[in-house]
Amino acid sequence: MSTPATDFNEREFVICQISRLVDDKYIYWVGGGGEPMNSVLLAKRMSAPNLQYLTEDGCVGPEARVPFDPLMTMISSPANYRALQWGTMNYAADLAQLGYVDYGILATLQVDRYGNVNSTVVGKYEGGEGRRFGGPGGADSIAALAWRTILVTDQQKRKFVDRVDFISSPGFLDGPGARERHGLPPGTGPWRVYTPWAMFGYGADCQLMIQAIAPFVTLEQVLEEMSFKPAIAPKLEILEVPTEEELMILRTQIDVAGQVTDRGRWIEFKDGKYSFAAP
Amino acid sequence: MSTPATDFNEREFVICQISRLVDDKYIYWVGGGGEPMNSVLLAKRMSAPNLQYLTEDGCVGPEARVPFDPLMTMISSPANYRALQWGTMNYAADLAQLGYVDYGILATLQVDRYGNVNSTVVGKYEGGEGRRFGGPGGADSIAALAWRTILVTDQQKRKFVDRVDFISSPGFLDGPGARERHGLPPGTGPWRVYTPWAMFGYGADCQLMIQAIAPFVTLEQVLEEMSFKPAIAPKLEILEVPTEEELMILRTQIDVAGQVTDRGRWIEFKDGKYSFAAP
Amino acid sequence: MRILEEGKADYLKVDPDGYRASVRDNKPHQMVSKLMTHKEAVERFVRDGDYLAYDCNYFQRGPSSLIREIVRQRKKNLWLCGKFTYVACAILVEAGCADRIDIGFIGFGPWISRAVREKKCTIYEYSNAVITLRLKAGAMGIPFMPARSFGGTDGFQHSGCKIVEDPFTGKPVLLVPALNPDVSIIHVHQADEFGNARVFGTGIAHAECALASKRVIVSAEEIVSTDEFRRDPARTSIAHFTVDAVVHAPFGAYPGTVQGYYASDPMGVIEAMGAMFRGDFTEYLKKHVYSVQSHDEYLQKVVGTEKLAEIRRRETIREGYAS
Amino acid sequence: MRILEEGKADYLKVDPDGYRASVRDNKPHQMVSKLMTHKEAVERFVRDGDYLAYDCNYFQRGPSSLIREIVRQRKKNLWLCGKFTYVACAILVEAGCADRIDIGFIGFGPWISRAVREKKCTIYEYSNAVITLRLKAGAMGIPFMPARSFGGTDGFQHSGCKIVEDPFTGKPVLLVPALNPDVSIIHVHQADEFGNARVFGTGIAHAECALASKRVIVSAEEIVSTDEFRRDPARTSIAHFTVDAVVHAPFGAYPGTVQGYYASDPMGVIEAMGAMFRGDFTEYLKKHVYSVQSHDEYLQKVVGTEKLAEIRRRETIREGYAS
């Protein structure tokens, strides 16, 4: 069952990457639905049966009954099923503020070299000229308070920018010490950024560094889809593709309706290597 | 049944006085046990069946099952029986802080002309030389946050002093405006002080004023049992004695074991007037 | 205790003393029956120009029927508490009811964007948790609350928050201003006629909303007896004296879910989301609000008993959602 | 934001960052079994010099059996969180375990008075609610909390509180320093082996104690399965990851009551109160602590099954005290 898969799409790929980081030993705050939620749901079925995650509505350690109805990833009986504790939003934020959240996992619109997150406006804020989005939601609390934040975004030039147009949720702001100067707890911050094509960490300068890429892209392709040139790890790793088992669980038990995974390009194993399938 | 009683003691007298102030229309924070608790329990059975009071453990509007075991006036199933809501101490304090508590009722060790309350030390604080008592408990919150505070104390020279040795819970501190200068909410403060012998209100100068006395004492007797001379209301009222019904309920349903009412001198109606019975 | 940084935006005035006076003078301290219709509750307790908070949202145990009634009564100039929201703000702004929003998260859509550009709507920036923390401060009667998040963001600059030097540690700490909405609308599982109310399951800030708001309308799936509350006082989420109006609203969260009672209606959810994304609620409001006079009529004529039976049937999980 | 007034007393250092690091490094984030005896729990998690908070008190759903175990192990130099207390502080001070007390309310008695005079015990002044508010701040990970009480008292002068100019209203407002005890002991109705715990009925600050304290020992009347918690997650008062040790302690609050489970033993209460008022716990400790090795032995040999049956029988009210 742990056979590497030969057909999967970009979303499935990134969900499996994050899912493999998830461990019973830690507490996670999972932002909304999408890839973050699907990653932990997958991990709970693969390797972390006692997984504990919390959501913004103060739900602690549920054994969610999937699939969910559209948008019903919180404050719904399937999402909150068999939790250890039910609270409310201030309770979730208190736990994070106290240092109980080891990892935060969140998807985002736009990220910059310091890991700052924009979910507010692309373009100019003043006068409402830019293209406006919904605001930080719970992501600000996760990004500020979790010990380590895992971001998920797309590998697109407009999503990977030198400086976000608006810091909705804090990365390292403008470098070492900046978070603390603005009252954020020390020792916290961005840890990984995942895209369907690559995985980034951070250097001592608090700036993004490519650490691994997917087997179906080249480093050049990744760099082309960024607005700035990041540091590159001395030894660049190749990310492992999803296994058949992961995909089966994801497709048949979690994202049954394809709400999350039915977007993104398909990858196939052909002629001894992984590459994008013809559309 | 509303016949004036002819035999009662000082405690019963003061409990009945306070009980008559209690009304369904308002919310009360009742300090601990003793006279305050017995007053509201009596009121609930006399005139205010829908009476709402809260206690320090965040119990809202119970229909307490009396009598209580010794000290079991909070966090016990009889005291908290059939409440509208169960909370904890911070909830009680929040409600008071928000202005929900119309009246606070509390018993105290020592009170001064500004209504300041001492439950910490009689004598010198520094070095532990004075006689030490248990501290403000919940009384500080009641005295600071209830719109109107009703105090109960004994009519004794050492309990009615010009200036308390230690302000444990705030009265008017040192006069008009002082509470606000120390961050307490405006419009709050002491409203009445009841003793078994007299009832005091406050003048515009925030100082105690005798407004009424019991029919079994003279004004002179009351003044003799005070360490300072208070203002005297232009028209001094005579407090009405307990009724037979009040006493019957108090003795047979509330303070059955006499935990609260078995202290204090007895009063009898003799030769057309009320006076202290021979010991 | 120096102020190190200050957001530059307007915020609802912080006035704990004024709020206390309002609680004393206007809240129904006595246990009196407050049962009334949607129409009466909104007429009496939602006023033009109010700061309005709703708990949860149009899809998740939110006061959807009350939001529709507010639109029906064409309230004006509301300032919205836009936390954890997909479409409620868009509905209220597009319907002409609201012109200011404190944002945690909302479905923005092209209509609000245009209103902002045309200066018909003003946005203030927070996060979901910063807003619920503001409500928490409002629910405790204090003027502000320290927080360890939100500093360093651009949102901070467009908020009413401040960063001060903590007088206990000397380090920078953020303060959020207390929020005491003029009115809150809260949908619950059960209430009695006096306003004691129970929410089962997780939530956003129902208890805080009730305690923090000058006026409170509770809509409830079920009206139960006060004895029911006295039987299990730990389950009481909201105490009667915080509540001004109790509205019996079965399926009040439709098209959203009420945990343990009924599932969401995915088609109804998608219909509203579509209108939000298109920036055009004209047809939606015509069908779901203006075509009927009341919530009862809405359920009968627009939603239909078959749909209601279906969403109730689809809610198979009941554990933890009854007392 | 000017500081207008400051209490002059020592207080447990305010250090939210240090507390966060302690939560990260020392709290059991994973679900692991923590069932152990009184002896082991106190040996491992109560240390000489600790700041110790207990929830409720020796007579009212308090961790009485854990307090006796602390005495039995002759812990030293504890700093006590003396809120809502009749005899717990007196027992711990007279037994030589504690030498500092933050006071909300305690039964003082002649022994502590003498210890204060002889500088063997130091007292810091608060009120019950100010202390629980300090715990609340500690339970939220913030350095302080505003409050509208305690200002103007003499207690304030002997506390760690400050009055500052509120940067939002310009008015004076009191700040209480957050309290993060080294260890808390909490008695609950039910717990599972991981530390998930339920308190039924009212309480003082059990949830705050668990969240605010570096180490937490929960003693429970009953050990139930985790499934039981998952069946009704709204009843969970304390989450497992805040808890370091779970002790099965039937009648753990004796001579006090546990609501819905057993009544207090009035004679036991009076015996302890008498010792406190006399300032002499010598005989009390001999009989109730030193004569036995464990809580089980205490129940069998000192209290006796007849008494236990009686206090259980006398607790006739069960409504609201089960899930």
C-alpha cells in the first residue's frame, strides 16, 4: 500500500506533504478547510490516530466525520464530532497564546520573503483601489502564536512576492527581532511554506529558503514562479510523491466530493519520471 | 400572620430589616452566609419568589434548599439548587463589573464614617501586631462594583470607628470623588449600614447618617456604641419589628439550627414597649 | 507605561462606565417574558446607526432569520462586527443596511469592494480572535485587554489597537479596545421566555456578545421552560438579564446548520455564496427576504417543508447536543 | 499611559514568555496516561519553594486529600494562593509547609498571626476575585488584566497591582499582575487517565488554575473513559494537555462536600475549624495525616466506611451533577 502513486494532482501532492509532518506528539491549530484541514484528516487516518488539533471555534481533538458539507469545517456536528472538548474562539486563542499550539497550519493568498502573509488586499490598500480579500480571519492568531507555522500557497509569481502588499498575518515582518518588538511572543514564527511544487524553510536571516522541490518540476520552474529570488539550500531535496494508500484515503474518505483536490494540474509517472499530464 | 412579633433577638431583627429591602426587580450579590444570606432566603419566601441573587461561586438565581450544613453556603448542592446558571468566581465578578449587580449585601467586622470596611486587621498592620482577620474575600468586589452596598455589622463601639485600621473593601474612602480617582466605577458605593439597633444612610458628604433606630433602643444608646458621632437625619424613623410570619419562616425553614440567629440579645414586648429581655 | 504604537483607525468608543449605566438603566434585571416576533424584536431593538454584532454566521448556527428581518426592515447605517463571516456582511451592505465593518474575516466580493472605493463603506481591520477578544473585554466591563497577537501587521495600523510598554515586564504588549456593541443578535438551540439560553457545541462568542451588548436579541430553535434550565444550570450559556428579546425561530439558521438539529442546505449555501462572489444579491434578497413577510412564511413558501425535513434528516449526529 | 499608583509588595514574577516556554517544553502535549498515586503525584510535581494554588477549599470540593499528602511529605517554603479558604492555609502553614500567602480570604487564626509577627510567614493582600482574575490573566497568557475593583483599598498598597491611566478613556484603571503558579491541585468529579476532567456545578477557578499553572495535579472522584468525554465534549472543564498527574481520589474532598456526590461531614468540618481557631493543628495532623500512609488507608482507618456511606446518603440532590 505504500507504493508511490503514478497519478495524482498538485493539491493531492501538497496535502500529502503536510500530512506527513503531522504527529500525535504535538498540538495543531488548523486554519479553516482546504489543504490544512485535509492534511490533518489524512494524517489521523495514516499515522497519527490520536492526533490533536484545534479549530478556531475552540474545538479540541475531534474525530471528525468526513466528508463535510461545503464550508462546514467548523461549528458543525461532523467537524466537531467526538471532540475532547468544545469551547469557543477565545478559548482557541487563549490556548495558542499560552503556547499550547506547537504547529499552526494555514493556507494563504500571498506570502513574501519574510513569510508575511497577505489575505487582505492585492494592490493598494488606501482608497480601496486594490483587489480586496476577506481579511486574516484566524490566520493572524495562528501566525502570531503557534510555535511553528506551516503555510500552504500556490506556486505562482503573484503569490510569492518580495514584500506583500499588506501584512495580514505576521511572518518575520522585516527580519530578526521584529516580531518581539511588536509584542509577539519570542520563539514563534514561520517554519515551512509548502506549494505544490516546493518546500521552503527559513534561514537565520528569517528569509525564505528553498529546501526541496517536487520531482515533476525543476528548480528553474519554481524560481520562475516567484517574484523574488530566494536562498537555496546547499543540498536541495526531492519531495516524495503521494503513496497509493494516501491517495485512496484522501479520495474515498476525506475529499470525496473533490472540493479541495479537484483543482490543480495532474501529474503522471511516464517514461520513468514524474511530469505534468497533458490537460 | 403579619402581626408584629413580641419575642425575637437582635440577629432576627436585623435579618428581617434587610429582607424587606429585597425585591424581585433587582439582582443581588450576597456575601457568604450569615445575615446577608439569611435575609435573601427569607425575602424569597416572603415577598420576592423570583428573587435573583448571585454568590461568589458564580451561582445565579438558585432556589436554595435550606437549611445548609455548617459553612456550606456556596459550592454545595443545597446552596446551588435549581439555579438559573452555574458559573465560577470570575463570572460573578464580571457580572458585577458590568453593572448587573444592583445591590450587594455583606456582613463586616468594622466600618468607618465613610463606609470603608475592615476585615483584615484590628490594630497595626505593619509587623503583624494587630489582631488579624481573614481578608476581604468577596466583599471587596461587592463593595467596589455593586451599585448600592448594604452592610451589616454589630452596634459596638469597636466596630463603628472614625477611620478603619485597614480598608479591606472600599466605602467612600475619604470622601466625594475618591472612589473614581482610584479607578472604581462611578455611581457606586455604600448605601445602607444595618445593625441590630439602627439603620444608617449617607449624606452628600459621603458620611454615615443615622436614619432610623430600633424601637428597643434610644438614640443615645446607639451613639454610645459608636466611636464617632455621625450625622442624624432630620426625621429619625423607628424600624419596624419582625412579624410573626417572618420569624416562623426564619426559624422553621431557614436558620433551623440557629447557626446565624442564636447569637445576640433577646427583645420582648412588655408593658406596651419593646425592650431587652433579662438574660 | 509608555504607548509605543497606535493604530490610526476609528473604533467604537470605549466607555465601560457608560456601558455600566446602560446595564443598570436598560437591561431587564427582573425576570419578565420577552417572547416576541422577529418583526417586533428588530423594530424595537435594532436601530439605524447601531453597532451590530451577530454571533457565528449565516451558514453556521447564525441568526440568519434575524439578518433577513433586518434587511426586510431596511435598517440603515449599521456598523458591523465582521468576524468569521462568509456572506452576512455582504448581504447587509448590499441591502443598504450597513456602511462600516470591523473585519476579522468576511466574504468581501465585488460589491463591498466597490462600496469601499466609492467611500460608501468604511473598513476597519482586525482578526477574528482580536475581535472576539474585544468582545471579551466588553463582556468583562473593562476598557481593554492585552493580547500577544496582531502586533506588527498592517491591520494594526488600521485598527483601534495600541502597543504599550507592559508595566510588569517592560516588554511591548498589544492592547485591544473593549467592544460593547449597541445590539447583538444570537441564534441558540434553546431559550426560555425570559432569555435564559443554551448553545450546544462549539461557537464563536455567544456568551461574550450577550454580556457585552447594550441590547440583545436571541433567536431560538426551541422555547423550553425555565424549569428545564434549573434542572441543569451548567448548560446555561446566556443568562436572562442580558437579553432583551426572545424570538422563536425554528430553522432560524437556514441555509446554515444548527449542530445536532439540522444540517446546512448546500444548495442554499452555494446560492448565497454565488451572490456574494458576483456582488449581486438583488435576486437573492427578492426571493429570500422581500417575497415574504415573516420567517414562518419564508419556511413555508420559499424553503418548503420537504427541504426542512431533509436537512433535519441529514443531521444524524446528536451526541452532545441535548441536555 | 502613566502609572498613577503602585502596590509595594512582592508578587510572583510576571513572565508570560517564560510560561509559554514552560508549556512548550514541559506540558504533556501528547495523550499519555498520567494515573498515579497521591504519593507519586506530590513527590513528582510539588517542589519545595513552589507557588501552590489549590482550587476551592478544604471543605468545598477542594483537593483535601492532596493537601494532606503535601503535609505528609513535609514540603517546605510553599507560597500559597489563599483565596476562598477556611483552613487550607492554616494547615499548610502550621505543618511547616508554607511561608508566604497571597490572601483573598483565609481562616487566619492565632498560629498564622504569630508566624507573621515572628516573620516566619509573609502575607500579601488581594481579594478573592482579584486573585482569580490574576489566574485568569495567567490562563490567557497575558501579563496583566484590567479590573474595576481593589483600587483605593489598603490591600492595594500591599499587593502587586498598579493603577494606570487608561490609554483609551484617560481614566484611572487598576491592573492586576498575571499569576502563573508553579503547581495547582484541583479536585474534580471525573477525569480520564490522560487528565481530561469534568467539574459539575459551580466553582472558583478550576479551569483557570489548570491553564495558568506550570504543573497541575488533578484528583478525581471517578476515573472514566475518554469515550465518555468524547460523548459530551461541552462538559470537559479541563483539557488533558494542561494536566501532569491524575490521582484517583474517591472522597478526596473529605471532610468537605463534592456536589452531587457526597455531603460534607459537619463534625469533620468543625474539628478542622476548631483547630484553626485554636491555632493548634497538632492533634488534627496526627490523626488525619501522620497516622496513615495513604488516602485509602485514611478513608478506611480514620474516616470509616460508615461515615462515608452516611455522607453519600445525605447528598440527596443529584440534578445537574452527572453528564
